[in-house]
Amino acid sequence: MAQNIESQAGVVATPEIIDPDPTKAEDYEVGLKSLNQWQLAWRKFRKHRLALIGLGIITVLILVAIIGPVLMPFSFTDIPTPDQIVQMGRSPFCAVYDAAARNCTSFALVHPMGETGGLQRDVLLLVVNGARTSLLIGFSSMAIGVFIGTIVGAIAGFVGGIVDNALMRLVDIMLSLPILFVILVASKFLGNGTVSMVIVIFGLLSWMGVSRLVRSLFLSIREREFVEAATAVGVSDRRIIFRHILPNAFSPIVVAASLIIAANIISEAFVSFLGFGVDPTSPTWGNILSGGLQFIALGNWWWPLFPGLAIIITVLAVNFVGDGLRDAFDPRSRA
């Protein structure tokens, strides 16, 4: 009846399709989730098992370095007596040593990594305290080197011309120097055995590779369309550098930074092993190895063993993470 009335009034009735189950309307929609660069990189990074293992090892080492010395049952200033050192000189687990019989009469697991003979310390306590100093030097010097290298490379790559040539010739001069010899001399005469000066020295001598990497990235990115569009609309150079170019060059910088950490930890251990690094009163893995070198002939093999293993494990973990980051940020790799 209502339809006839609407037809007589000149109104064409349109049949209405009613969905019997409105909740099923969502089934016709396809939900697409957009992932940014960091989410895609994390997805790729999780598939790299060695990188995940390395990340876990580094996390544990950082936690041990931060809270380990607080939880240790021994005091770093508690020096055993010479008689106790003689007793421990034949075995890392010897509690009572009979000098006349030349035999250990009692064993104990109080010191799981043994004790030292020169610094007269618990080796586990030394390794834990050395982790704090070595990791601090590695990460802090990396931060200084990456900061300087990024600034120099960004200016050279964006400005170009005479500025680029001058900065790159400075980089060539720095790379032509025997860096290891410079580190030894600078650590001896400028470092004074302090951790802060060693960090500054390593940071000031580890930026050249980053600067070249950043320069090449800026030379490539500044020619892209979005940079030319930003320049055309009058965006300032500072905003173009920090908001448009640098974020797109950040991922290779992260990979380079991870490799610098491993290189600086090895370099610090080498310099401290030669006696030119951090003062022995501030233990690092390098000067712990140096202190235990002369006691290997006396049978104290456990003293240099454990800090050496700590260096190897840390460097391998950092390199694994670096490989994982390189694969994660590589656009040619499969997600």
C-alpha cells in the first residue's frame, strides 16, 4: 500500500538491502598493517639467531658490569695476606697448602675462578670489575667517535666543494698515521692511567671511518627527489640535514657503531696489556691479562684465562649483533 502511494506521488521506491548479520560486514574489509623501517629491521633481526644470542650476551654483560660488583661477596680493597697467596699459588681451589709436604691439604670453592698472586684479588671480582671499565671504554669511545664522524661526514657530504676536499684530506692524514702507535703514545703521556682520558683518546682516533661512510651517504641522499623538493620550498639546510637526510643514513651508522665497540675493546685490552692504558688500580680486562702474564710460569693459569675468555666472548657477541644489524637494515634481504 505504501509503495503504491509513493508511486502515485512520483517517487520511485528503491529496495533496501538489509544485512542479516551486520557483524559479518568486517569480513569484507582487509586490514593492512604498515610497518616502519625500524619494525621491519627488528623483524629481520629476530631471524638472525647468532645476533639474538649476541644481544643476550651483551645484555647480561652490561647487567653484570652494573650490579655485579655490588653483589660480590668480596671487597676489592680486602687484600689477602702473603701466606694466603702462597697457599693459593698451587691451585685455584686450594684453601690450605702444606709447604713442607708441598701438597694442598684442603680445597674450597670459595673462589670459583681462583685468586691472583700479584694484585692479590679474587679473579672473579677482577673480571666483573674489569667488565665495567672495559665496556664503559668501548661504548663511550664509540659514542664520541660516531658523533665526530657523523658531524664531519655530514658537513663534507652536504656542503661539498672546498669544504669537502679540506675535510677529506684531514681524514686521509689521520688514516695515514700509525693509529696504534699514536694510541700508545697518547695513552702514556696524556692518559695518565685515567679511564676518562683513555675514553677521549680512543674516541678522537676512531671517527675517520664513520666520516667517510656518512659523507658517501649524504652525497647519495642529497640528490633524491624529496631533498630537492624540500630545498625548492625553502626548507633550511639545518632542517634538511637533521630531518630529511640524517634519518635515512642512520641505519648504516648504527652498524658501523657496533663494529667500533668491538674494535675499541680489543685496542684497549692491547694497550693496557702493554702497560700504556688504564692504571692497574682500575681493573680492565687488558691490565688483568698483563698482571697475570708473569705468573703463568708459576702455574697460575686461571688468572689470564678468564679475562681472556671475557674479551673473546664480548667481541664475538658484538660482531654477531653487527652482522645482524647489517642484514636487518639491508633492503635487499628478505623480511
